[in-house]
Amino acid sequence: VHTDFRKKGVASELLDSAVSLLKAEKIEKFFLEVREGNFPARSFYIKKNFAEVSVRKKYYSDGENAVVMVKEL
């Protein structure tokens, strides 16, 4: 979410909408990757009931790792 719109519920609305669509399609798990150093995003996803399940080493072009997260739907 663009910095001008952070802390206004935009990310929550987007994620909640995506989860609703996935549930309607009978999808059981929602996976995502997030930069290991992106602590605000990781915290947000944890608050949204995602769990950190693994790390993908050097996932990004700059060599940073990605944390794989999952949410049971």
C-alpha cells in the first residue's frame, strides 16, 4: 500500500477481500512471500492470522531472503 494510504485500513480491506474471494472458491490455504526485513508487513500478516512457515534463501534479486507465510482458510 502506498505510504500516503498506510494506517487507514486499506491493506486490511484488500486482504480481507482477497480472503473472501478465495474462500468462495473453496481455496483452503493462502500462501505469500514477504521480505525477511519487512517487519511491519510481517507483523500485519501475523495479526491477520498468517503463520511463518519457511524461508526462501536469496529469493529477491538483491539477495534478501523471503519469509513464506500461510493462512488456513
